[in-house]
Amino acid sequence: MLLVRRNGSGRAGGRPARPGAVGLGAAATAGPDGLLRTPAGRIPPLRRVDRPELAGAHPAHGRPAEGHPAEGHPAEGHPADGSRTPAAPPAYIRRDAEPQLREALRRAGFVLLVGESTAGKSRLAHEVARSLFPRHAFVRPLSRAALPQALRTAARRRRAVLWLDDLEVFLGAGGLTAAMRAGLCAAPPGRRVVLATLRTEEYRRFDAREKSRLTGSDRDAWRTQRDVLERAEVVRLARHWSQEELRRAAAHRQDPRISAALRAGERFGLAELLAGGPELLSAWQNAWSPGTHPRGAAVVAAAVDCRRAGLHQPVSRARLHELHLPYLAGRGGGDLQPEPFAEAMDWARTAVHATGGLLAGHHTQGYTALDHLLGTPGLAPVPDHLWRALVTRATPAEAYDLGLLAHQEGRPHRAAEALSRARRGGVPGADFLLALTIGDAGRPRRAAAELAGITRRRERGLGPRHPDTLAARHQQAFFTGEAGNPRAAAALFATLAADTAAVLGPGHSDAFAARHQLAHFTGESGDRAEAVRQLGRLLADRLPVQGPEHPQVLAVRRGLIWYGARETARSERQLAELLVDVERCLGPDDPHTLAVRSSRAALVARAGRTAEAEAAWASLAADRTRVMGPDHPHTLYARVEWARARSAAGRPDEARALLLRILDEAEPLLERDHRNLRLARDLLATLTASGPGHP
């Protein structure tokens, strides 16, 4: 949240201001170039950025005691424009992660502070950076569009901190790349620094996709973001405060805000309580009651889902007026006695206290939902009505972000809709990501053809061994195999594995990935013994580099069991042991976990335990529908095998009915010769030939 004030001064963290250095207070604004600037239009040095809110920290809930302004600020008054001046921030309380952050900033050019919403990331970063780099220029872009100017501004300064609060806003179309960061940080350590914050949920989102997808396509879809994060020195900040931190906080009990937070117990983090997070969440949930603020609650729901769908830009007041209506109607509409829209917006911006609300922003800039709300337990998936409304009016860059997130969440049909818009708008890389999405949506033949063209263009423009060309070759080979030609895929991966190892090194994750796919398609071509030999060597090479709990190491173990299966009972025992490890390391809903369950169900069916097989396939089909969506090819495969198990259990009529539903739903979505459609048609033909009531 950007605070704008016409005058004011102060100091932060208990450190006296340097002689002649007047703090900005809240008197800062967005310049015409989208950078945070002083009222005189200058980039401020860090020593003048004395309000943590200017660095992205949440305003504190409540106000200091009368006569005891916190942080040494003078008592706050009311500026000339009549708006209420934000209260002085509470005293800074040293965090246990501070020494690690200080050391990282002294040594590294790019430091990423990761923690949950309202854990205190921005406040900690602000305090440490001001103490280490008081003379550095504070270069803070306020949107992704301002990032190029921020990079140019920081590069022209001898000393600068590029401040990227909420890093996910600056990743995506036109966003930060590893090359941009490397160019900025080429100076000696400490001269020019990139300091970023990222919510834990977002960090896991980027990290998990690189490691954990089955199809192999997401690894390259998120390559740019992955490369940025891999080059950061990561410092983690815990949400819950340690006993030592709480003891340090107790020294500031004279501030009623800190005192109240300490009394609230251990359910929430202290920084979370100071920001009013739990109270604001409760206000949102209670506002749905008739006659309170149901329209305001619907506005907040729409704003929350805009962010969850991948829209990083603020949403205009007019747009929120349009987007909130289905949410209100879905909860009862007029029966809730909703308040006027203007009153709803006022409530959403000041739901609990005057310094902040459930929405941040201004009518001229647009509004964003408080990030604390994004992880609310029990939130339903982003509804189709919001998705359609966003995509139809998204800019090409926004459409790319929406499509990227939909692809990452396993919603390929949504992703294809958004990415088609991004490609038409000329967003770099949209053609590549769209091709992957088309393949994941069940059209691998078309994806392979698209990727062949992309590969040729990259070979001409970048060379055959450029990392981006290697990525396109990988995906072309993968979807060639998925389209029903595993021998051709294996041949392509054999060449690619050698080239990738030569360019990136044999221990690089891309080299391992190419070898894994080579083994997979070798096995799918019928040479299971050779696949086992390749996977055994790959496991031996991967374990020392990635460790036993890495998702791809677990995937290699699954391949070894599947292609090496000779004795069903032994293989079932091995898969049961693997399932325990996968669920412990990745959780029950990870695609790898679901894949291990698929392999187990297949072995159970092979062993002739029909009732157990039917239950296993039914459960897997339900979970894949919930996690991946009903149209995902993996979901359709589980449903076809469920029908097969029904037939084997002596209920062929039920199996026929299920297969007819599957074909009716899947034929418009998948390529005509997709393997799942062939499986369903062949099984249906067998059941039809046997006649009613005969399996």
C-alpha cells in the first residue's frame, strides 16, 4: 500500500536520522514512470524511507497510546487535504532471521525473503536494508510495467537497492529475468542489490512445478521464473514468533498494539496480529450475514479471486462493480438486504480500522485484496464466471499471467483460452506455453507440430544448442511420444540427452529430465529391460545430487517398479512403500502421488482383485477430478479404467453407460485418435459385442 502525505518526518527502528536527512514520513508518491519518488520527484535514499509502509509493510492495526507516539515520531496530525494521517508504526522488534538476512545482503546480489502473509517480511527487509545501505538509492517500481525503468534507474546509480515487494507481481510477461538481474548485480557485492519478498504459497507454487509435474511440460513453462528464483539467496521468515522474539516484543508492552498482540496467544504470528489479519478475515466472513455488509463481502470475494486467478494488477472500482454481482447472487442476492455499492466499497477499505481494510488502493489506481485473505481455508476454486470475465477483457500481458497460472494448476482448457489471447497480442513466449497447454489438454499431435515450428525458429535465431532451443526440442520430443510414436520420441530424446549434458552439464536438472524421458519412451516402445537399465543408472546419478525425497527421484523409483514388474505381489509391495514416501514428501494431492495410486490400481486389476480394483479406480477418478479437473486426460484415463473394472466386477451395463458419458464429454476436447479415446472405444466395442448383461 502506498501512503501519500503532504508533510511529515521521523525516524525508524530507533536509529537517529543523519544530520540534514529529513525522513519522508508518508510524503511519497508514484512518479510518472511508476517508481516511488519524493514530493520533489527524486528517488529517495534508503535513510529517508522512514515509513515501513513505503516498503510494502502492512499498516499496523490500531494506534499508539496517547502521548506515546511509537518509533520516536512526533504526534500525528491531519494533513491539509483532510485525510487521516496513518498512525506511527510500532517499534521494530528484532527477528531471529535478521542475522541471516544481514549476511545474505552483504554477500549476495539478489536476496529473497520468503514467509507467509503478514509474517513481517517487508518490515524486516526495510529495517535491515536501511541499517546496511542508508545511502543507497531506494528504487521501488510500483507495477510490473515500471520494472524496465526501475532497472535502468538502478543501473545508473553507484549504489542502489531494487525493491521488489511481492516478487510474483514482477514475474511473467515483460517481467524480471535472470539476465536482467545478472546485469544489474554485476557490480561488487553491496553496491547494487535486488531485495525481494515472496509469500510462501507463491514460492511453493513456482518451486513445486519445476519438480513435480508428470508430463514434463510445466518444467519449461515456468523456466523463466524458475531461473530467477534459483539465482536468489533465500532467507525464510517464520510466521509464528519464537520465545526469544516474544521476549524482545515484551519490552515494548507500553504500545497497546503490541500488548494486545502478545495477549492474543499463539494461534497467530505477532506481525499478523499487528496487521489486523485475523480480525479482518473475521470481518469478511461475518459480513455475509443479512443486513450487515453482504455486498462488501461479495466485492472482497471478487477481488480475492482476481488475485487467485493470476491477475496482479489493481482492479478498478467499475470492474469490481461488475465482477461482484455473481458472488452476491450466489449467496442469496436481495434476500441478504445488501447495502449500496458505495457503502460496500467504503466498508471494504476500512472494515476494521482506519489504517487499512480488506482492500488496498484508491479509486484512481484500482484495488487489490489483502494478501492475508488469499490463503483463507475452504476457499472454493475460482469460478468460471470470474475467469471468463477476466480473460475477455485482459490485456495480452494479463492474459499470459492468467494462462500461466491456469496451466500450472492443471487447467489446460482455461490456460489455452488465455494464452491464445496472449499470443495474438504478441507476448514473447506465449506461443511456446500455448503449445504445451494444447498438448496437456489432450491434443499432443497438434502440440508436437506447433513445437516443431518453434524449434526451427529457435534453431535459426538462437542456435541448436541454446537452452531455449533445447527446451523446445524437449517438448517436441515429449509430445511426439504422447501422440503415439514412442520410438520416434526415444530417438529424439537420445540426441537431446547428449546435447543437454554437453551444454548444461550432466548433473543439470534438464539433462536428468531428458534421460528420464528417454527411459520412459524406451519402455513404452516395448524394451522394458533397457528402460530399467537406464532408470537404474539415472537413479544412481540423481540421488547424490537431488536426494531421496526429490519428486523426480521418487518418479524414477516408480518407473523402475513399473517397467521392472515381473512378480505382481512384489511390485505391489514396492508401490505401497513408495506411496508412503510420496505422500509424506509431496502430500496426497500431488500429481506424483496420484500416479503411484494409478500404478497400484493397475496391478490390483492385473492380479484379478476386481472389487478392490474398482474401488481404487473410482477413488482415483474422484480425486483427479477434484485436483486436475474433469477434462484433464489423466482424469479421463482413470474413468476409463474405472469402467473396465466395473465390467470385470460383473456390471457391464454400468460400464457401458460410463463409457458413453466419457466419450460424449471427451470427444469434443481430445484429438480424434487420442489414446484415451481409443481405450474407451475399444472397451465399449468389446462390451457391445458381448451383449447386454455380459462382461
